[in-house]
Amino acid sequence: MSTLQASAQNQLRQFVEQIERLEEEKKQLASDIRDKYTEAKSVGFDVKALRQIVRLRKKSNEERQEEESILEVYMHALGMLDAPPDTSVVDKMMAAE
């Protein structure tokens, strides 16, 4: 097995140390996020709904509408909705594929 040159060893060590610092920051950020959800819950907000809102805000309006349309079609197919779905959006999606 060959050994790394001193400069490569130093570079490797720097990468590992930077990754370790970032992992620690990520751990702290995750803790801060949990604390915010706990704080929101303590004043009466529904955490599950908040998490869903955060996920939805990451998506474009078009992506959200597409997901909602597909969900509506599936729910109707399973008898979970009374009214038939608006299939125009789904038809457009299928035509685009």
C-alpha cells in the first residue's frame, strides 16, 4: 500500500476537519429547527401541518398543482372523494410524457 505525500495528507486532513465542522453545524441546525417546531407547538400550532407547509413552500406552484391533481385522481379512484377529479391537468401531464 502506498502512502500519501505530505501535501496530500494535509489536504485530506483539512477536508475531513471541514466535513466534521459542517456535520456539527448541521447537527446544531437540526436541533434549532426542532426547537422552533416545539415552540410553535407550545403556542398552539399543529407541527405536522407546519412541516407540510415548509415542504410545499420549497416547490413551485406548478409542482404543487401537479401533485394535488394526481392526489385527487388517486383519492377518487380509491373512493375517498365524491366528485370526479378534474382530469384536464392529468391529461395534459400524460400527453407531455
